[in-house]
Amino acid sequence: MTNRTASPSPIAVRFWGVRGSVPSPITPAALEAKVLAALAMGQERPLPPKGDPEALKAWAREHLPFAARSTFGGNTTCVEVRCGDELLVLDMGTGIRELGMALMPQTLKDRGIRGTILQSHVHWDHIQGYPFWPQLYMPRGAFDNHFSFFGGKEWDRSLEDALRGQMNAPMFPVDHRELEKTALRMSFDTVWDGRVITLPSASGDIRILCRKLNHPQETYGYRIEHRGAVVAFCTDHEPYAGIHRPLVELAKDADLFITDCQYTFHEYTGASGGVQKLGWGHSYPEYIAEVAQLAKARTVVTTHHDPTANDGHVVNIAAAVGRLSGVRTVPAHEGLLLTV
């Protein structure tokens, strides 16, 4: 049994869910605005000949910025990480359904799949995709799916209990106990602040550092090291009383610093006229820029976009981080693939 074709890079990262708090599909009004804007630009620049879809796609990519021709996506947090032929999944927001569907051809071919889940915390937006993960429901005997789950130890309930709880009747039609009849074998382990997890791999061991972040209830960031490459996954964190040194440690010299940056500073403080967000556990560009500079991160990837943020606002937040830090900054969108 194998996973999908191993990445030739030390680490490959693909985003399947990039929103925070609640899923936020694009609205009909926003979609219409994108279409109208594209049509307006088409009037200014000649379109390619009719009947050539590849030429039309090339035209759109040349003349329309990403936020005008596409969208960042509405699924909540889920990130796929490939270290050689090893599969790691960061959080189980609604994006894990999309990941599961993408993995299904290989799962069917190999009669099963294996991997590791690194769970930052169990707030609903980070686990609500779990009951819709298609690999959960494949028949035992015909398939052998095996995932190891890692999560915090100071939650009121364990990770396993939290996952079971959200499927309790009458909130969900399938009881978690029914999954004991399926092909997915699950093992659960706990993480704590400073724990180092070592996962063996044919291409070299994978080292994972776990550090606690500033967020309501216990939340962890993960630093993944493999063959000299470093990816830091730091969703859901807030400055509180200043620079959080464990966050800097996670992001130190990281090739990719994947980070929560949900608000602007004025949104965070309430100066923009909305509800003050202090204590909600999320960050803003000025703070992320300072952390990126201190950590000497090579690339910042902003994620956990606010559900009220339109695509243009997501772009502006990432641009602010890049401008303030001098570090290359990329706003995460569903389907984005980055390799290091």
C-alpha cells in the first residue's frame, strides 16, 4: 500500500481549506461582480478567437489578477503536506472532504491509504470536515486505511472524544461507533508544549516540534522538518502581551511560515467600526510582519481568512504583511501548491 506519487521536493504543501471560523462560499453577488469585471476588461483588451479555451485561459491569467478571475475558497482549514512518500494532514476543517475526494483514486487503486493527522485544536471550524471525510466509510476487508492522530492533552475531552462528540445523535446521522466497522484504522496520541515527534520515512526521518500558541483553549503550532526543509503551521494565534517567543521558534528560518492573519489591525482593535476582536485568538499584519522578521522566515503564507473578507481584502492583508516585513508573502487559496 502506498500513497500518491511522492514529491521530488523535500516537502510539498497543498491547501484544501483556508477560511477561519465558518465555511464561507462565494456569494452570488460576488460571483456576478467578478464576471462583470472580467467582461469589462475584455472590452479593453481583445479576447482570443472563439472556440479556443486554452487561449482564453491564458488570456485570463495574463490580464486578470487571481482575485478577479478566481476565488480563495470557502472551506475551513485543512492542509496536505507531503514529506517524500509520507502524507501529513494539518487540521480537519471542511477542506478535508475535498482532500479525501482527491485521494480517492489512489485509495481505490492501492486498496487503502495511510497518513498522520496533526490537529492544532478542536474548535469546530478545524474538525467539522471529519464526518464528511470519504475514507471514513470504506468497507473493512476490501480496504485498509490507517491514520495516526495527534492532538492536545489539556482539552476538556481528548481529540478522539471531541471527534466522536460532534457525531452524536441528533447532530449527525452516523454514530462514531459505526466507524469501527469501516476500513479506517485510527490511533490517537497526545502532544504537549515542546514535544518532538519523529516519524520514520524512507526518504529520511520527519521531525515535528509542537509549541503551544496564544488562542482560547489549548492550541498547537507545528514545525515540520524534512531533508533540510522547514514548514511551520501556525494557525489561530494572537499577540496578547507582545511577541510570543514559541511562535518565533516555530517559524525560525522556515521555508514556509503558514500563519493565521485573519484581521487588519483596525478590525482587531475595533477602530474600523466593527466588534473589537481582542481575545478572539487571531492576528493582524503588523504582528505577523514582526514575527516573520525576527524568525527570518523565507516565505509567509497567510491563511485562516475571515469569513467576511472578500478576495480583494485577503490580497490586501497579505500585501500588508509583505510590505511591512520585506518577506515574500502569499495569501493561501484552495488548490495552492507550494514546494520547498
